[in-house]
Amino acid sequence: LAARRMRETLPDARIVLLLRDPVSRAYSHYHHMLRRGEETLSFEDAVDAEADRLAGEAEKILSDPGYFSPKHMYLSYLSRGRYAEQIEMWRQHYPPEQMLILSSEDFFARPADTFSQTLEFLGLPQRPLKFAPQMNKGSYPAMNPATRDRLRETFRPHNARLYQLVGSDFGWDK
């Protein structure tokens, strides 16, 4: 929701978006909030409660630049994974040529290639990536397969819209 303000300050910015499989991202986010004590519900209950928890928060953020929404920050497990909506908001303020959209799965599988691609996009000299540790990797129990299937279906139309928007299929629906 900061794209408008950012454009006013940095109109020539180059934007790098690193997107993660939205189902895995939601589950990781949930466990991070659970560890921090920000979440008390089960994952399934938190997902079911999200719409009610976030009702009206985006409107408050847009109407008041100084408003901070803990609910939006901490409890937005699914909404943060609807990437096409977010990219469309950014594209209202920045043209596609100023945006590089990558998948975190590609980054983790081929960090040197992704680093090289990012340097090229930013107009920086190429240099080798010597060290690429995975940071903030959490451990938690596997997601309930029925919940995973349900969320795959929930995100399927959002992912299809994303793939069409960016011209790339990240393979998250398999």
C-alpha cells in the first residue's frame, strides 16, 4: 500500500519483488507469528478468521499515511499471497520495466543466477555470488494435507492471474 508514497519520493526506483509460493508463505508467516506470540488460533482457524480480522484495515491504511495496522502486518496470511492484486497496485505507480519479479523457489535453487539477473536489472556490474546462506529458516510441523489442498484451490485463480500478468508460471499449483 506504500507504492503511491514511494513513487512521490523515488519515481525512478527499480523494484525487485521476490515472491514465494503463497501456500507455503502463509504457513511460514503463521508459524512466525505463533512464535512471536501474535497468534493464538490454529492455522485453519486463523485462515478462516482472516477476512473478519482485516475488515476495513486496508481502507484505514490508504486514508491515513501514518496509520499502522498490527492486524494487517501480523495476521494477513492469505491476503499477502494474492500477488497479482499487489502488483497491479504497484503498476499504477511504476511501469513494468521498473519491476523485476522473481520466485523465491528459483532464488533458493539457483542463487547465483538470480543474483546475476538482479544485478543486470539494476544496471550494476556483474560479480560472482560467493556466499548465499538461507536466512530466517523456520522449522515447524508439516501442514495438514487437506488444508494444503484447500489453500491450493483458494490460490489457483489468484496464481493464474499472476502468471498472466507477469508472463511466467511459477508452478505453484502443482
